[in-house]
Amino acid sequence: LFQTNLKVLTWAGILYCLIWNGCAQQGGSDCIKANAKSCGECIQAGPNCGWCKKIDFLQEGEPTSARCDDLAALKSKGCPVEDIENPRGDKRVLEDKEVTNRKIGAAEKLDPEDITQIQPQKLVLKLRVGEPQTFSLKFKRAEDYPIDLYYLMDLSYSMKDDLENVKSLGTALMLEMEKITSDFRIGFGSFVEKTVMPYISTTPAKLRNPCTGDQNCTSPFSYKNVLSLTSEGNKFNELVGKQHISGNLDSPEGGFDAIMQVAVCGDQIGWRNVTRLLVFSTDAGFHFAGDGKLGGIVLPNDGKCHLENNMYTMSHYYDYPSIAHLVQKLSENNIQTIFAVTEEFQAVYKELKNLIPKSAVGTLSSNSSNVIQLIIDAYNSLSSEVILENTKLPKGVTISYKSFCKNGVNDTQEDGRKCSNISIGDEVRFEINVTANECPKKGQNETIKIKPLGFTEEVEINLQFICECQCQSEGEPNSPACHEGNGTFECGACRCNEGRIGRLCECSTDEVNSEDMDAYCRRENSTEICSNNGECICGQCVCKKRENTNEVYSGKYCECDNFNCDRSNGLICGGNGICKCRVCECFPNFTGSACDCSLDTFPCIASNGQICNGRGTCECGTCNCTDPKFQGPTCEMCQTCLGVCTEHKDCVQCRAFDKGEKKETCSQECMHFNMTRVESRDNLPQPVQPNPLSHCKEKDVDDCWFYFTYSVNANGEAHVHVVETPDCPSGPDIIPIVAGVVAGIVLIGLALLLIWKLLMIIHDRREFAKFEKEKMNAKWDTQENPIYKSPINNFKNPNYGRK
């Protein structure tokens, strides 16, 4: 059993080595195909590529690019580990403040800058091409986090009844928001429409009062900042109470102009670096980029602040912003938008919500009476979801996210950027993977930022690219090792100056095609340059590369290769050696021109422990049977031989019981085994012993069964265990047999008589029943027979009875 396991492990090890070596060579093919002329080019070819800086590493004819290969391949070619350049990327955290743990109502009063919801805050990633760097980002919603809320309201005439309810919004909303945060500020702004035709009427009377009848309306305007963000709810009520409704001509409003100004005019609005909420309240649709052409406005919105005395002054000059422009500005300024719109326009604003990240839509009642609950619900909806976004990535850099949210919910791809259903105090984690697929042209560092949408905090990541090896900085310019200073000696090789070529920069580009140099590239008595397997450069052969990068030409004249050796089973050198210059160098325990002859005798060991069962010789791991009767892989098969039991039956019989065919010659023919007598079959050896064992049951000349076992130990010694008492059958008992036969005959006769009697009774009864039936059918009714005439005549005396 041990030998069998050893055999399995041996072959498994050989197979693993072949597969691993094949994989290493396959992986190294990308490194070789890169045709790297320097260490920097090599490490950019792939994360598994290394550069051997050992000076005498290259064989004759090999180009400098052969120094670049898979790490395992370089080691197998004899490059010491300390001479392999293989810089690796890493990550380093520069700022790692823990997320804030604080309860609402705590005595501690923190500034917004002192509250941390995202960790880490700053780190450095060193990136090597193709090698990803991964780090974890932790996010935790801080309790009692400050909130700035700006209420932007449509003051067109249709919102007249809504304004009455909004006038008391300040103090009422303050009371509700105290349940969420102790630091809440509120502001107010209003909008109507661009002050040009055809959006409003430009007649003097309509400019003073755009409303009809006796309605007193204020002059139309585009956007007005009524109240910058303040913590005084009463002041909100006071200023909003002084507002008046205005009017315009068309149905859509100029709300996008107002949203743009609220987003970019941070100083005038008073935004802090806290949670920023913009409530956009309207009962109408909106104009967007391109609609300004109706009023002769064609200049695109510039996305800058144009507030003077809290009024937007450039509405007549710049077109409405586009939705994409709004998305950009809202995201840059970390503003979360709540669209409080009437039921009629729900569908329109829900489509808009899908285009604006971190936005929500609520249904506004006809008079805005539910606006406070709408704001609370929308805020809870927005704050329960965290979505990560990153700034523009440098060319060739990719980023991927994996989220680890509540209740074991994990996601990748685009869904890996977000987690939903987050409550205050919940902590979620993201795994972020950054990979550089190429080096920047100038190799300069880059900075990217990752932040949760709607939050001001962010992670700053400095990207440093590994584009050169350390040994390149240690290079020697104009080195004497590079043919009188015609190149820089770095990383074990020469990097030639401009106009110089050759492994040692020994030639100028003008000398490349010189016929005199070609003579140095021909073998003796040969006209072939570099054996037709390479190019002659500066009097030296540089062997060409084959399509299969694992196949290599080498030698001074490129006369050698590693793929034209003898093959076995379709493999070069049978997979048991290395092809060097068209000759196989076999691994230990293998020999032959194709390394197809194994010196291991393990496959030749027979079941009795002998090599080839003692009837042959082991050659190349296969038995060559010398006894013609025996065949098989271990010379154990014999078509004309008797079985073990039959073969030794006569000898065991004569030695154990002194009888049988070999009784007279027992001492001469049957002394080749040792014999032990046992009392019963239970005392015979069992198959669990280590030596091969056969259990036998044979019949002797007296028809008695005798039992024995035959085994051979590792030394080839045979041993027989035999039961000392044969199992002989006893003779038959005559009297019971005769009595039984007689009794059987009598009983069978009686049974036949009974059966015959029973059949006769049944037959008679059937015949009698048939007779009775026919008898009944034979009766005649005499009273009804028409030919019957009675023989009796009756005569009456006429005088009988007279007196």
C-alpha cells in the first residue's frame, strides 16, 4: 500500500511540475513578446515580468530582450533571485481618522469639520502596470450631523395658495428637524421666469403687475435669494411673509436658472460643508437648454454666479442650463435635491430624478400643506443611501468597487458603489480596486478623489506609477563597458546612445550592412549567415524569435535551439528532460535520446514483492519476461500454468497426510516450502498479513476436503499452513433409504386409488342427474291428448229413479 501511494505521489509531482512549468512559460510569453530593451519597458509588459540584471546571464546569440521574462522562467534559466528586478506596488495611508461616534443631544458640540463619516481620508497608491491595489473604505452616518436646507419656491400665480402655507414653514420645520439634528439652518429663494418675451408680457403695465383684475402681484423676475441660510426660524417666517406672487405667460417655469444659481453661489446662499438640501417646490414643468432661443437667447449657460443684490441679473443673457450641466454643478457642490411637485407633474420629475444622483421626488398637495412631512420623508430617503463617486481618472487607470452593506448584502460592478437602507449610526464598508493598465507618458503622479454623493467629505488618493526599475537610477552613463562609452550601463546591460547599436553598442548604424562583418556570422565551411536563424549585427548573430515564445534559437551562430530534440509521446525529451542545443539533458532516473527510458524499477515490482516476479528483467520501467510462459507488466500472467492451489495440491497432500500421487517422490519434489499444521480453518492466516496469500480448498484421493494457505514473503520464501484434519464425507444409511422408498410407493398407490374413486363417484352422479332430467321430459298429459279415447262407456237407465 505504501509503495502504491508513493507511486501515485511521484507521478502526481511530475505532472504538477510539467503543468506549472508550462503555465510559467505561457505567462512569460507576454514578457518575451514585449521585446523590452530596458528594465522599465519590461516591468510595464505585465505584473509577472522580471528583468535579470546578472551581467553574464545571456547566452550567445540571445538579444538583450531575453533578460525580460516570467519570474519563474528567469529562475529556471539560472538568474539568482537577488539579480531579478521585480518592483511591486503598495499602498500607504497618510490620514486615517476614525469615524465619529456621537449621540444626539451630547454635551460635546463639534464643528462640522471635526465630524468624520468616511475613513481613511488620504492615502498613496504605488501602481505597477497590471497589478491592482486594493484598500477598504469605511462609511458611517454620524448622528446629529448639521443640515443646511434651502427652500426654492415657484412664485408664479398658480402657487398663490401654497405661499400662505410656506410662510409658517420656518419655525414648524425647525421643530421637526430638531429630532434629527441640533444644528439646522434654513434659507428661502423664489423664481418665476426669464424677463423677456415670450415668457412674460413686456408691456409696462404687465411689468408692474403681471396679474389680471384687482390682483396685486409683484413684478416678474428670474430668481431672487430672499433669505440666506440662517438658524432663525422666525426670521424665515417674517421674510417669507412679505413675499408676493408674480406671474408669467407660458406654463413651464425658469426653475433651472434658479437651481444653477443656488448651486454655484455658495457665499451668497451661505452653504456650509455639511449636509446640503435643496427643496424645489413647483406645480409646473421646466425650461431647459435650447428653450432660450424662443426669446432670442443663444449663449449657453456659463455655470457661474451672477447674483447682484440677491437677484439673478443675467437671465436675459444666458440660456437655461442643461440637465447634465445641473448634475455636474449639484454634484460638485454636494447638494441633494428634493423635488416637491404636484401630482400632475410627478411623472416628469421622476424621470428627472433618474438623471440627477442623490435626488428625491415628493407629492406636494395643492396648497403645500404637507410640505414638512414631504421634506422629512425625502431627507430620510436620501440619507439612507450612500453612493460613491470618483473624480476623472487618469488615462489607463481603472477603478472597481465592491460593497459590504447591511445584513450581508454584497454587490459588484455599478451596484458595488452604493449601499441602501442605512440608518444613523450604521457602518458600511467598500472594497476599492485601482489598476493602472499603462504608464503616463511623463510618469508624473496623479490625484483622484472618492466621495459619497451629497457629502462634503472625501478620500484623496495620490497615484504614483512604477515605470522604471531601481537599477536604472544606478546606471553609469557613457560607461566603458559599453564599447568606449557609447552607452549607459544599467541593470546588467547597455542602453546605447543614439546612432549606436549592438549588445555592447559597438557599432554605428552606418556599419550594420557591412559585408566584412557578415564573415564573423558564418560557421566554418558554411555560406549561411547565422545558420539562417538570425541576423548579423555588428559581426554578431542576434537570433530571431519564433512565433511560439517558448521556442528559442541560441549559440554563437544561432545553430542551437530547444525544440528540435528527439520526442516521445509527442513531447520534447518525453517531458522528462530539457532540450539544449538539440540534445536532451534528462532529469534524474531517466535516460535515452528522448529521455523515454525510466530507471525507476517501481513499475516492475510484482505483487509478491519481486522484480518482474523473478521471471524477467526490468528495462526502462517495463518488464522483459525471460520465462516464455509468463507475460504481463510484471511477468505474473501465465496462460498455461495451473493455479497456486492446484499447482501445490499434491505436495501439500503428500507432506501433510502422506498420500497422493507424489507420495513416493515427496522428499525430492515437495521440499520447496515450509509447512505449519493448524487445528482448524479458523487458525489459518488471514488476508490482512503483508505477504501475498492464497486460500485453498482441494479434494484428496479419498474424496476428503483439505484446506491450506500458500504465501510468499519478500525474500521469496514460500510457507504453507494446512489444517491437520481433512473434512471427509460419511457413508449413506441404507435402512432409512429403503424404508422411505417403500413407504413412498405405498403412499403413492393409495393416493392414486383415492383419486380414481373420487373421479368415479363424480362421474356416476353426473350420469344419474342426466337420467332424471330426461325422465321428467318424457311425461304426457292424457287429458289433453287429442287422439286419446277412453274405453269406458256410461249408460243411464231412463226409468231409474221413477216411482
